Amino acid sequence: MFNKKNDRIETLIGSNTTIKGDIEIKGTIRIDGRFEGTIKADWIVVGENGHLKGDAFANGLIAGGTVEGNISTSESVEINSSGKVFGDVQTQKLVIIEGGIFEGRSRMQKEHKQEKKVVELQKGQKAD
């Protein structure tokens, strides 16, 4: 789920909490309550009883609850067996566990690799 540098949750929206607006977070956010608006974070985890209504931008997102809106991640989106995603997804890797629901379109982006630089040597020129 997380890499070794980012394996803890910095922000938690509790089960009895509703937040409306836009939020930008460095680190991981877990939503067990309700969030409405645009969210930007390193990682987003929507718990089984969590509800995210709005667009999400992150390195990765795990949906155990409901997401209504578009998701754009640079790494992965995982929809757990209790998860529901209603919206478009753009990511490198999309995982839907049996029982998970996805209604929308997916666009798989290629991993950003460094371009290989081709250098042509002219006759008599030495390589560095």
C-alpha cells in the first residue's frame, strides 16, 4: 500500500466528521467520515464507511468506501471488495478486488521513464 518512506497516516477524517472544501496535504489522509471537494495528497485511503465526493489527485488511492468523482494518480488505484468508485480514473495501475464496484472510464498512463538519449558520433570523434 505505502512505500517505506510514507507508511503512516498524517491526517484522519473521523467517522462522525463531514468536511466541505478543498484540501491539500503532504502525506497520507484517511477518510472514515465524509469529505466533499477537491483533495490533493500523497496517498488517500477511503475507509469502509468513508465517503469522498469530489476529485482526487494523489500518488495512490485505496477505496474501501465510496468515491464519487474523478481520480488521478501517478502510481495506483485499488478498489477493495467493499469499495465503490463512480467516476473516471487515470493511473498507471488499477486493481479491483472481487466485489469492488467501478462505474466510469479508466485511462492507463505509462510509467514516466527517463528518455534514452541517443548520441551520434561523427567520424573521428571519441565518446566521453
